[in-house]
Amino acid sequence: MKKIRGIVSNINNTTKVSGSGNDSAVISTQVAVFRINDQIIRVVAGPLEINDGDDMVVVGIVQDNKLYSYAYKNFTNRLSGEASSGVYTIMGAICGVMGATIIAESLFSREICSIPIALFGLVLIALAFKPFSKANQISQAICHFSPAFPHLVFTTIPSGTAL
């Protein structure tokens, strides 16, 4: 996980459009690729308001010399965005439950073919760790910006002060 703060430069905004036809929904996603301190950064989100000269902090993972954003905060226009970890959590849970169910079913079976089926269940459980790991990374990135209780304001009271 890498966190970087600086001034946005060389921004390139594009829009990805998916889905077509009469019965399917059209989904548009904005993609921004820019630099902060010589680091190439890629942000994929809903409406993006990122411009050259904006003061931003971005948290994400680095792959192929690009920082893929999980969360960002734009101090210039006071906007922020984050990736969703819900889909990855659901995918991990489905794989894990399916794997555990397959293993449980094969343990109660007395057939010889139940061993390969149980191994398949183990593979599904192992595959569940990847989306859970991604969801955890996204949650950690979001925690860089979001306090647990943003509506509370904590102040220090000097010792000896009457309450």
C-alpha cells in the first residue's frame, strides 16, 4: 500500500462505456490518469473532478509502475472517492461457503470419487482468500481518510480543569 500527496499534473480524463442494446443498461465510468511527484496514478470512479494543479492525496497499490487508487482526497475542491470492497467481500464469501459445503458433502460420502471433489472444495476455499485480501486492502486505504466517527470532535482537556 502506498500513500502519496502532491500537485496533480499531466491529467488525462477518459470515459469507459459498457453495455449496449435495447434491454441492457449502459454504464459509464470515468478514468483519470495523472502524475503526482513523477508517480503515474490511475483513478477509476464515478464522476471525477480532478484537474491539473489540484492538491491531492491518493492511496492504492503499485503495479507496473502505476499507482492504482483505492481511495483519494482532493483538497482543492474538497471531494474524495473510494473503491467499493463489498463486491470482493461477497465473492470471497460465496467461494468460501461453496468450498466448505463441497468438502462437508464429500466427507459424508462413502464413494471413492469424493476425494477429488473434496480437493475441489479446498481450491474454492483457497480462491476465497484473494477477494477477501483485495477487500481488506481497499478498507485499509479508506481508513487513511475516514475516521471511525467523523461526526465526533475530540478535544484535549487540560488536567485540573473542573468538568
